[in-house]
Amino acid sequence: SPHPACFHGPMTRKGKTLYLHVHDLPRSPLILQGIFSPVANVCLLRTRESLSFAQQTRALLSDGRVRIELPAEKCDPISTVVAVDFAEEPDWPEVQTKPRKEILHDLASHASSQQ
């Protein structure tokens, strides 16, 4: 996943487009948050059919939230990909990761403290 806590499922991105991979039929609107660039369009990748969306725009109260309406009847039974096109390339949030060595050290330290 390219971004922390932006979406509850898997994501990929290319340029100004973020792809949300939806594996279950949605019971409520999809929520994307933490990216503050204006959204130009939201559509189903397979058919390019536009989807209704609303974006919070008041800077002081906004958490960069975009609400996307994805009707269950438009979903693929296995996996649906929703393309979110931004007007300009967003300042993507960075995923915070540790080097592998540091992760292994932390795991070893935790395991030895449990004994």
C-alpha cells in the first residue's frame, strides 16, 4: 500500500491516479482520506464509468476526506478497481517503515523479554 491509513483496502498509484482495490461489496460509501489535492474524477477502471464523489474543501476542518459512492450493482463479484484522478499530482504521504535489520532486532528483543 503506497499510503498509510488513506483507505481501508489495498491501493496502487501511477502519476496523478490512485487505484483503490475493492474486494468486498461496499455497504457504505468508500472513504479516502489524508490526501489534500483536488480530485478531478472518480471512475470504475474497467468501464471508465464516472462515480459520484464529494470532497471536503474547508482547509481548517478537512482531513483530506473524499467520499465515493460505489453502488454494489456496479461492482465486479471478485474485485473492483476504482480510479481516483487528481487535478495535479498530490504530495503523497510517506509510509513510515523501518529497515529489515531493525525490525529483526526489535522482534528478537521482544522475544527474549518474553522469556
